[in-house]
Amino acid sequence: IAYEPVWAIGTGQVCDEKEAEKIATNIRGLVQSLYGEKAAEAVHILYGGSVTAKSSKEMKKAKNIDGLLVGGASLDHKEFTAIVKNFTDSKK
């Protein structure tokens, strides 16, 4: 499941990690209430919304965010590489 705040679409603004974690926790809770604990544990929740190398460092702190949905930053190979490195290094 991918989550992107409506206000972030096309703005270059990024949701802070605490707010993104709050929404991801709510999404996981909804999945649990609809489909059970196993489904809630198995679902992957992605954050999207003007993801950058800098914001990926913050999003890595969020327990319930399993990955990032990268938009325009994926067009710059250096930025995209930094995003992947920042996020995956922390999730090991």
C-alpha cells in the first residue's frame, strides 16, 4: 500500500517522519481490522511524496514504513542512489 499526502503531490513538500509513521500505523491497523493480524504483518506500506535523499534518512526511522515510492527524484541517478542507500542501510 502506498501513501502520499494529497497536499504533497507535485509540491516538493515532504511529510515529516512522525506524521508519516502515524498514517502508516493507521493503515496497518485498518488492514488488521479488515483482514487479520497475518495480513497486517505481511502488508508492505510505502511512503511517497517528494522523496529526497534527505527525507529518506528521516523516513527510515518510521517503524511501519517499509519502503519509499520515489517520483521525480528517480530521474537523477545520484539522488536516487542516495535515497536507496539511505533507506536500506537503516532497515538492516
